[in-house]
Amino acid sequence: MPNIESAIKRARTSEAANAKNSSQVSTMRTAIKKFDQAVEAGADNVDALYKDAVKAIDMAETKGLIHKNKASRDKSRLSKKIAK
């Protein structure tokens, strides 16, 4: 446990940031999984789910939660699935 006031504050802030970042990454993964399941099931709303997944990936990329190459790779894989 930190003793210095600034270290205590830093621990508090990083804990809040960690929770927020984890939530956003989780939201991104959920959007991708929903899209994958819809593609496999042949659902009607695949286009809307694709847009949601790409938006979630882009948001995670701009926040620095994932690398830009991973974002590109994920979006490429999604577009491949929608093209089939």
C-alpha cells in the first residue's frame, strides 16, 4: 500500500482507468462475437452488427487500448466474413 499522497492518488486513478479500459475492451470483444454468431446463423442484421463491431474496434484503437495493426487485422477478418 502506498504511503505517499501522490502515490495513493495515482493508485486510485489507475484503478478507475483500468476498470474503464477493461470495460471498453470487453464491449469490443462482445460486439465482434455477436457479429460472428450472426454470420454463422445467417441473421438479417449482419450489416448493423458489422458497423457496431467496426465502431467498437475503432474506438478501442483511438483510445490506445489495442494496436492499430490489430485493429486493421480484426476489421479485415470481419469484412472477409461478411463477403462470404
